[in-house]
Amino acid sequence: MPAVSNKTQRPLSVPLPSGKTLHLGPGKTGQISAKALENQQLKKLVDAGEIEVVSDDSRPTAGPGGDKRGRASFYGHSSGGGIRRSGDR
């Protein structure tokens, strides 16, 4: 799935097909459908340099852009912060 990245220092509202809108904070990235790439308003934002279209192949999964995919899950096991019994050693 393609993605768009906000290249400005201000929040943007990216128009999508079917009257939907993607709200992106400064420097943030969001996923869009391939169909949305054909939207004329989206193309204008790309031409103006306000957003950049990023393909899935070149996008980092856990970089400083704030994307949460690829990060470790913290559910299930603790990191040793549980209660220890003094007599079991």
C-alpha cells in the first residue's frame, strides 16, 4: 500500500477519494490506497512539494517518522519487574 509523507512544518489535510480526508501532522506519514494516487487534489499537493508519495519498498518500518509497524510488542512477558520471593534462590 502506498504512503504519503508530510514535508511541511504544519498539519495538512490530504483529500482522498469518496470525500475522505487524511490528516497528517508535520513530518508524519500515512497510508493511502493506490486509487487515491489518481486524485487531482493529491497530485497538486505532490507538485507543490507539500507531500511526498513513498512506496512500501523504500519506507523504513521503524524509523523516526513515527510508523509503529516493525516495533517489538511489550505484551505477554515482563522485563523482570515482577514480584520476587526471597526464599526461592
